[in-house]
Amino acid sequence: MKEIAQKFTELVLKIAEDPSALARFREDATGTMEGAGLTPAEQTVLASGERLGISRDKPEQVAKAAVKVGQAAT
């Protein structure tokens, strides 16, 4: 599960911190998630990002989202 959460967290942080990464994600979310090596469960959780309330200003939300990824993967 650590690896799952790690890839997910890395992508979420990259999207939150890098405007060009966010633009690429908005243009091709599926391709971006597959390119980052996310599993289908991770992709489902990230695709519902608005409901997760992920924000660059609140990094603790990334950890909460990563926990949801772990739960979805089991």
C-alpha cells in the first residue's frame, strides 16, 4: 500500500505545485494518471478530486486522499 499511496501523493503534489502539470492533467487526466503509474483504484479516487477537497494550501488533505486510495485498493 505504501507504493500506491506514494505514486498517488507524488502526482497530487505535482499537480498542486506545478501549473503546467495541472494544465496537462486537465487536458488528459487519464493519460497523466496512467503515465504516473497509478492503478485503476487510484485513478478513480483522483478523478473524484473535487469531492476530496485537495488543495495546495492544505497538504494534510493529500494524506487523507492517500488513505482513501489504500481503502479503495483493498
